Amino acid sequence: MPDIIAETERLILRTIDEGDAETQDRLLNTPTVMARLGGVKELHEIETKHAKSMALYARERFSFLFMIEKETGEMVGHCGIKRVDNPLANNVGDYEIGWLVREDRWRRGYAEEAMRAVLNWAFGPVDAPYVVALTSKPNVGSWKLMEKLGMVRREDLDFEDPSYPPEDQLVIQYSLTKQQWQECKL
């Protein structure tokens, strides 16, 4: 049974559970949603990510979560904390936050609402000293939200990833310290 990690005004953030891969595949794994994330994934790739997420949660008590819309009970996205695991990054192992919202729920503020709860979790129970977030420069919505959350652009952490389409190969990073988060919440 999944653990509920946080509750916001409109969302429940819960851990990933066995059998969630099909739901994610159906609701989030679309060409539009996955456009800046390397494209649509095969079901077995989603299952592998879920297994990694569940193992991370069992080991370190943080992971990616599903965003469940209270009003409908539907999964509307996922978000959470993991470790930077791209071997091309020079900060492998750092706490990395991220999010993804299904297309029919875009522009409703769900990502910001969820990520504020995730940051409280990261800097509270998880006790991360800082977090990073990764995206590509063309993913304007993503880095605009990073800035809205108080994150700071870190060009020194950028790297090239040839596994992405040419326009997304430059992976850019933002970071946020626990102190910066506390100050921007005041």
C-alpha cells in the first residue's frame, strides 16, 4: 500500500506502488508530455523506473510520487526527489527534484503546488542541504517554475547529453539551498 507523503489543497502526493506503471503509461507517457524528456517510453522502461523509485524509497525514504487530484481521485502527474543519476552530470548523487503533469491538467498550477510540498519534504524530513533540478533550455515552462520556486541557475552544472534530441542536449541545472527556501517562504 502506498504511503501518503504530503497533502496540498488539491493534491495528495503518494509513493509509487506495484501496478502503477500502466496508469502512468496511459496518462503521462504521451508525445506532448514527454517531448522534452527524451520522448515516449516503453512500458518496461516505466516499470524499471518505478522499481528504482520504490527501492530508493525503501532505502532512503524519498522518491518520486504520484500526484492524485483530490476532486477526482485521478493521477494527474508525478513529482518528487531522487538522486542525480545521469553519468554525464558532474553532480551525480545530489538530491534532484522534478515533476511532470498530464497534458489535460496543464496551466492549473498543479506543478507549483506539488513542488512546494516536495521542497518542504526535501528540506524537512529528508533533510537535504540543497536540491537541484534539471531541464533543457527550450523547456521554458520548467525553468520558469524553477525560478518561481526561488531556484538559482547553475551554469557550472550544465552538461551535454547526446541521448536527447539536438535542441535538448544541453542539460541545464538550477539549485536551491535549504536556507534559500526558508528565506523565500517568509
